[in-house]
Amino acid sequence: MTQHSFVRFIFTTCTFLCSIAVTATESNTETQYLQGKEKSVVCMTCHGVDGISTIDTYPNLQGQKQAYFVAALKAYKLRQRNDGLAILMHAQADVLSEQDMLDIAYYFNRVKSKSTNDNN
Ligand code: HEC
């Protein structure tokens, strides 16, 4: 193998491996979005399918930062958040694993509202 063809071989191999990595990452994020959506069905009853709640005293979750979201859920689980309506979240957080929290947080971070008529 000449030096030139060796360089080309390395280049082709790297390009190939990179394209696999990108594809894998894309499908992982798509999978996490769908898994998060599936795990969020109960949450949607209060926070809305798209994370925009219809009840004034219930917070919106759409676009929420993933790390903040997970930290909030852990705080409910550990009863560090007890004020006001926090009691409604205790039982919700209790049944979630760390992976559930990450998946659900991912979903609400990414979800968009379908309607284009409002100003959200
Ligand atoms: C019975 C209604 C109800 C359900 C079901 C529910 N929530 Fe909540 N959620 C609330 C209310 C009310 C609050 C505000 C509580 C407070 O004052 O701390 C809240 C707060 C939160 C917060 C904190 C928001 C912030 O800005 O600090 C997160 C995150 C959250 N909910 C996620 C979830 C997830 C995930 C689920 C499903 C596993 C879920 N909720 C199910 C009513 C609900």
C-alpha cells in the first residue's frame, strides 16, 4: 500500500465510522423522545400533551431545561419540595427511575405545540 492510498484508506474509514456514529446518535435521540412521550402519558393529564397546561395553577413544562426538570422531580421524590401543590407531584415522582426522568425531561424539552395560530 502506497502512502497515498493508505491516507485515503484512513480517510474513508473515518468518514464511514463518523457517519455510523451520527446515524446512531440521531436514532437514539428519536428513541428517547418517543420513550419520553410514552412515559409522559399520565403527566399530560395535568401538564398538557405538549407541556402547556390548561389549568392556571399547573406549570407549563414545554421547553423546560432537562437538568432543571430532573432536579425538580428528584426534589419531589425526596420531599424537598413540599409547598403548595407539591403534594400532587410526590406520588408522580415516586414511581420514576432516573432513566424515566431523563426520558420525560427530554420529551418536554423538545416538544412543540401543533397549533400555529397562537403566539406560543
Ligand atoms: C395531578 C396533576 C399532575 C400530574 C398528574 C403531574 N403533575 Fe407535575 N406538577 C403539578 C403541579 C400542580 C405542579 C406544581 C407543584 C408545586 O407547586 O411545586 C407540578 C410541577 C411539576 C414540575 C416542576 C415544574 C417547575 O417549573 O418547577 C415538574 C418537572 C413536573 N411537574 C413534572 C411532571 C411529570 C414528569 C409528571 C408525570 C410523571 C407530572 N408532573 C404529573 C401537577 C401534576
